[in-house]
Amino acid sequence: MLVIAKFLHDANSIAVMHQQITANATSVDYASRLWQVFRAVIAGALDEMTMLIEDMASEVMGAIERHAQNYSVQALQLDVRTLRLEAK
């Protein structure tokens, strides 16, 4: 896989491709962990507001989750179209 990636991206060496793939995986992992922290903070705030907004807390959290998911896909370029373009 690294050899193929080296040729596709005109990299100087296999080590360079390994570093790029590792950096990308690290970024995705960090973003995932960071979202879990933000999600916990938001969920805690919504729990405290439950008396004010009653049953809407789960709907609000669902909307936040959807927007965060869409942002992550777009920012990390994980959408199907981009992944197919990169594979070519």
C-alpha cells in the first residue's frame, strides 16, 4: 500500500508516505477525541437545562450531533466524492 501511494503521489520515499498516512490518522483520532470532550460538555449543559427545555434536550443534542458529523466529514474530507477522487 505504501509503495502504491508513493508512486501515486510522487513522494520521495515510502517513509514520507508512511509519515503522511500516520499524520492523517493522528488528526482523525484527535478530532474524534476532541469531539467526545465537546459532546460531554454540551450534554452536561443540556442536562442542567432539562427543567427549562423539558423533552427538547435530546432533540437539541441530536441536532448538534448531526451538524458536528457533517462538519467532520467536510473538514476532514471524508465524504465519498473526495475519497474517490483521492483514490484515483
